[in-house]
Amino acid sequence: MTSERWRQATEWPLMAAALLFLAAYSVQVIGDVSERQAQVLELIQWITWGAFTVDYAVRLFLAPQRWRWLATHLPDLAMVVLPVLRPLRLLRLVTLLRVLYGTAGKALRGRIVTFVAVSAVFLTYCASLAVLDAEQHAEGANIVTFADAVWWSLTTISTVGYGDHYPVTVIGRAVAAALMVSGIAVLGVVTASIGSWLVERVSATATVAVEQADADLKGQLERLHTEVTRLGRLLEESQGTRKEPVVGEETR
Amino acid sequence: MTSERWRQATEWPLMAAALLFLAAYSVQVIGDVSERQAQVLELIQWITWGAFTVDYAVRLFLAPQRWRWLATHLPDLAMVVLPVLRPLRLLRLVTLLRVLYGTAGKALRGRIVTFVAVSAVFLTYCASLAVLDAEQHAEGANIVTFADAVWWSLTTISTVGYGDHYPVTVIGRAVAAALMVSGIAVLGVVTASIGSWLVERVSATATVAVEQADADLKGQLERLHTEVTRLGRLLEESQGTRKEPVVGEETR
Amino acid sequence: MTSERWRQATEWPLMAAALLFLAAYSVQVIGDVSERQAQVLELIQWITWGAFTVDYAVRLFLAPQRWRWLATHLPDLAMVVLPVLRPLRLLRLVTLLRVLYGTAGKALRGRIVTFVAVSAVFLTYCASLAVLDAEQHAEGANIVTFADAVWWSLTTISTVGYGDHYPVTVIGRAVAAALMVSGIAVLGVVTASIGSWLVERVSATATVAVEQADADLKGQLERLHTEVTRLGRLLEESQGTRKEPVVGEETR
Amino acid sequence: MTSERWRQATEWPLMAAALLFLAAYSVQVIGDVSERQAQVLELIQWITWGAFTVDYAVRLFLAPQRWRWLATHLPDLAMVVLPVLRPLRLLRLVTLLRVLYGTAGKALRGRIVTFVAVSAVFLTYCASLAVLDAEQHAEGANIVTFADAVWWSLTTISTVGYGDHYPVTVIGRAVAAALMVSGIAVLGVVTASIGSWLVERVSATATVAVEQADADLKGQLERLHTEVTRLGRLLEESQGTRKEPVVGEETR
């Protein structure tokens, strides 16, 4: 079995596992669950983690160059061997975004805009979960409800940063750093899309000018061709008129 | 009656209704009104809401594909069926922006800059109203005067976010989120406009170079055409001189 | 005397007046001056204000279409008729920037970068002065030293906005709004300059490709021209060889 | 010995000195060192400073135009003559970035992205060190641990600026200003890279259109050339048939 076929066969099951994990994690972090429920939710998360680990092992086994594969899939490794850092498990969900990007529309810019919008919402939700998980039982924390966490995520991804809520734990700050980088990238993509649309409009005008010039050249060449063809006909006639008398001379 | 004709016939009355609504809402939120006045202002708002609802119903009735129209006009629906969320009614005013964009100048970039400047001012004003409406009677709120609300809007749309004032209610935070997205878009359009202007200047130089090259090619083709035409004349003369002797021979 | 000649004749004196005003205003706001010194500084400012007012009146008198000139020079008018709003007088200094832009280097992008850098420093300084002037004697203000004012300006123009210092007066907030807009524009110009430089590098490659294609076309045309010229020579010779025999026949 | 050879010979030793300095400075600022260790670390820093000073002197001596070299290397001078401002010594490390840029990959955009990513991490680290050095013993400071310093650097370079930590000393604020400018530049480069990538994709399409048009022109020219060549053959044949009879006439 090849690496590619494994990937295709496991894409949807892993997607389901990722969503299941997200649901269980969300309930665990946000909800007010009994100890019994908490155990079930924890179990679901460990099972989905198991599925990811098996997938990782199989992909490593199937890879043609294992050391290279290992080196180029470090985030996957981090996710598998560091299950204690629960927010890190959310990294798995990036796969969802990859699938989204693959199934988005055809036009480059529209695709990017859709992708950025969905990613921004998704990242805000995941970051809110992760920061709440890290902060809600920390001492001196000011992000203790999910509403606060979402609000904090919004102010961070937009780089507004009021400072009414902010993380105080190391993990919470790491989540914040990831979100800030995303915020910069989102700003960048939005700006770049508008910019490239404007430039395209302008360069479309330039392209029209160039095409006009080309059409002029083609017209000139067309006329030249007509002229040369006429010359060719004249020459053939001329040879005809000359050859006849020559023949006439000989028959004379 | 077609959908298009209805739209044309109702454009200005709805515009007037929207402005009337904005005025009534502004006085209600900012002003210090007596109970009697408050009732009048509330009535005006319900009347304008009625006008929007009738417009929505008629447009839905006239639409060729009703389900599709419903699906592509969800913001309109939200505005009509959720009149309790008063700030949401401000959405109607987006129509004003659409008309503004339609009547702006011809040049693409100038139009965008004008549109962005007016939209930014308009959004700042509406967001100030909406946030003040949501926050002024909330417990622990720090946006309680219109001056504070405008100042908060400015720090948010520019993504500065000092944090001296910030919303604490859910509706206030939703308004903030909308304003942050606007802030990002405004930053993007400003950057993109400057960028596309710079690129245009550079690509204008490139276009000049291409046009120069085209002019060279045209010159070459011109000279070639002249040469071929001369050839044609030579050939015709040659036939003439040949035909003459032939005629001469025959007359000989 | 024409409007243009007046502008040329007064450019440097007004520049000097503007700098004198800036110096006097700076000392007055930042320095710890005695009452006597304060009167001198106030006098200097009124004299420079007088110079600007005279200049404004003369330019209005010399303008071909006075109402139009009035409508397109509203900032100048505001500066002249509202001398009570001292920070507004700083608007006059924008002229300094205009001269700077005119005397900067030739290359478009280098010029813009220089202009933005100098403008950013200049705006930071003026905004610091203006906000300190507005805030330092206000109740509850937290910008009370020049160091604080400069620091606040920096955090605002970069849209960082820590919120450790922020204006509380209306005039101070108006200064802040102007500075935020500048911050957005600065961000935009920096981004756009980098972007257009990158695009230029890429489009330079494209231009090279187009030029190569043009060169190929020119080569083809050159060869065609050579061929046609050869044809022309052949035809002339042909006529020559034909004419000779004909002449020979006649001399025969 | 030429200036260029000196630069080549000292590049790696100075790099090592810079890294040694960074290590010693890091331990001194972050670590909890005994007085004895502090003296050793101080000594290392003075030795590396000595190396930089010697390098500066030699380069000045070797420069063809010394006054010009002095004027264009002011940051180097500041670093050498102001060793009291310890954070300033970190400027030397910019050389590291220069070498990184030189050894990065070939493709322009990939190189820039790598360079920006590494520079951002490096700047964040150096700014954290510098601000901690300036703030940790200052009165009323709120950046007193390395974790706080790194967190503050992150919120500043991303222009989020929560305001939970901020510098209060003049040197700390100068470091902050440098970091803000870097933040703006980073935002700019990220945006510009995405934008230029998008524009390139679009302009690639335009280039293809232009190339298609060129190919059409070439095709037309090809056919024209064939036609003219055929004409030439016809003409030569025509002369041949004419010359033969003429010769025939003469032999007759």
C-alpha cells in the first residue's frame, strides 16, 4: 500500500476524528460537566489522539525516505508526543483547513478570501478554547469565561488589543503569539487581495493597450502580405506572357 | 411590476426612511429626552421599520426565484425579523453607502478613496451610536457618554485600542467586532490604493517601453512595405517594357 | 503681481515664520518659563500668525476665482480664523513638508520613503507638542510631561496603543485622531513601497521576456527585409538584362 | 591590505565575538549571577567591545575616503563610542542578519520571507534582553522578568499592545520605538510578499496573453517570409528562362 493511497483512505475518518475531538474538547473546556462526563470526554480525546498516532506511525512507515519525512513533519510529531499540552492537539485541526482550501472555488482570489474568512473564524474559536483551557484555573487570570475568551481572541487577531483581558500563563501567551501571527497574516491577505484586484484592473488597461498595438501590427502585416501576394501574381503573369512569346518564337 | 422597477421607485423613499430612522435613533440614544418625546422617537423608528419590512416582503414576492433570493438576502431578513436588536437596524443604512458608491466619481482609485473615507466616518458614527445604546445603561460599563463612544470607535477602527474605554456587553462587543473588521478593511484599502498607485507608475514606465518597441516594429514594417511597393512598381514597369517590345515585334 | 510670483517671493519668509512659530510654541509648551518670557513667546506666535493671515488675504485677493479658491483652501481658513485653537496653528507647518517633498531626490520610491520617514518624525513631534498643550493642565490627564507626550505619540502612530497614556480632553483626542490617520497612512506607504518594489522586480522579468520577444520579431523582420531587397536587386538586373538585348535588337 | 580583504578575513571572527557578546549579555541580564560571575561576564563584553573598536578603527584607516566612510557608518560609531548604553551594543548583531540574508536561498520572495521570520525572532529576543536590562531595576517598572519581557516584545512587534506591560524608562522606550518600527516593517513585508505573489499570478496570465500575441505575429511573419522566398525563386527562374532564350538568340 502506498503513502498516497493511505492518505486518501484515511482522509475522511481522520476528519471525523478531528471534529469529534474538537467537540469533546469544547464541551470539556466550556461546559460545566460532572466528573463522570469529564471522564467520558477525556476518553474520547485519548481515542482520537490514538487514531492520530496510528496514522502518524503508518505514514512514517510508508514514507520512501523516513528521516526526511520525520524532518518535514515536525508539527505532526509534536502533536503526537506532547499530548499533555492539550491546546497543541488542536493543531490536528489544521487538516480541516487544508481540505477546505482544496474544495474551495476555482478563482484564485475568491478562494483566498473564502479561505481567510473561514480560517479567521476557525482560529478565533480554537484560540478561545485553548486560551480558556490554559487560563481559567490559573491564579490572577482575567480570561475565565468563554465569552471573555472569544472577545480577547477578537481583539488580538485584529491587533486592536485593548488590554481589558490578556493571558498570564505561559501556554496562554503561546496561544496569543500564534493568534497574533495569524492576525498579521489575515491583515496581509486582506490588504494584498484588495491591492492585487486594483493592480489587475490597472494592468488590464495596460494589457488592452498592448493588445491594441499587436492588432495594429497584425493589420500592417496583413496589408503587406496582400501586397506581396499581388506581386507574386504579377510575376507569374509576367512569366506567362514572356514564356508564350518565347514559345511563339520557337513555333515561328 | 418587475423587481427592478420596484427597486428604482422605492430607492429614494427608503433612503429618506433610513435617514429619518438614523436621526430618531441618534436623538433617542444621545439626547436627554422626556418620556413623551421618547415615545414619539420610538414610533418613528417602528414606522421606518414597517417601511423596510413592506419593502422586504414586496421584493421577495417579485423575485423570480424566491428561495434563492431568500438565501442571498439573509442580512435583510435579520434586520426585519430581529427588530429587538436595535443596533442591527442600522444595517439598513448600508444602502446609503451603496448609493454613495454608485454616484461617486469615475476614476476607480479616486472613487475607492472617497468611498472609504465617507464609509469610515459613517461607520464610526453608527458604531458610536450602537455601542452607546448597548452600553450606557449596562453595569460596570465605561462607555457612557457619546464623546466616549466616538473616541472608542476611533481607537478601534484604527486598531490602536488604548483600552481606556471598551465594551462589556455582548451586543457592544458584537458592534466592536464589526468595527474591527471594518478597521482591517480600511487599512487594507488605504495600503492597497497607495500600492497600486506606485505599481501603476512603475508599470506605466514598462508600458512606455513596450509601446516604444511596438513603434520600432511599426517603423520597420513601414520601410518593408515601401520596399515591396517599389518592387511592385518595378515589376509592373518591367512587364510594360517587355509587353511593348512584344507588341513592337508583332507590329514589326 | 500674479498669484504664482507672490507664492515664490513669500515661500522662504513664511518658512522662516513657521519655524519661528514652532520654536516659540515648543518653548512655551515644554519649557518652564517666567511670566515675562511667556509674554514674549505669545507675542512671537501672534506675529507669525499675523504673517500667515496677511499671506492668506493676499493670496485670496490674487486668486483668479476667489470663491473657488476659498472653497479649496478651507484648512488655511481654519488656521487663520481659529487662532484660539493653538494646536491648529501647527497646520501651517504642513507647508514645510510640501517643500521637503519638492526638494527630495528624483526616484519616486526613494523620495516617498524619505518623505514618509521625515513626516513621521515631524508629525510625532508636533502631535506631542499639541497633545501636551491640550492635556497638561487638564483634570485627570495622564500626559503631563513632554517625555510622556512623545511616548504616547509613538505608541499611537504605530497603532500599538498600550493605553498607559491617553488623552482625555476633546482637543487632545482630536490630535490623537489626526495621528491615528497618519499612522494608518504611514503603515500603508511602508507596505506599499515594499510591495511595489517586489512587484517591480517581478514585472522587470516579465518586461525582459517581452523585450526578448520583440527582439526576435525585429530579427525576423530584418531577414525579411534583406530578402525583399535582394528581390528588388534581382528585378532591376532582370530589367537591365532585358533592356540590353532590346537595345541590342534595336542596334542590330 | 584592502578594505575588502580585511572585511573577508574578519567576518567570521567578528561573528563569533558578536555571538559571544550576546551570550554573555543574555546571562548577565536574565541570569541570577554572583558578583564574581558578573565581573567575568562584564569582562567578556568589554573584550568583544574592544574587538569591534579595533575593527572599526582598521576599517576607517583602510577606507579610500575616510570622511565619507565616517558619515555613512554612523551606527557603527555610535556603537563604539557609547558603550555605556549597553543595549546599543546589540546593534552589532545586525551584522549577523546581513550574513543570514547573504546565505539565504536564491528566489527573491522565499529569501525575504525567511529573512523576515528569522529577523522577527531575533529582534524579539534582543528587544526582550534590552528592555529587561533597562527596566528590571527601575522604579515603578512592570517588566521585571524575562518572560514578561518576551511577552511584551511580542505584543509590541505585532502592534497589538495590550498595555499589561510597558516600559517606563527612557532607554526602555527607545527600545520599544525601535521594535514598533520593526513591527510595521514586518507587517509591511508580509503583506507585500502575499500581494506580489498574487500580482505575479495575475501578471503571469497577462504575460501569457502577450506571448500568445507575439507567437501569432511570428507565424504571420513566417508565412510572409515563405511567400517572399517563393517570389524570389520565381524571379530567378524568370531570369533563367529569359537569359536562356537570349543566349539562344545569340547562338542562333
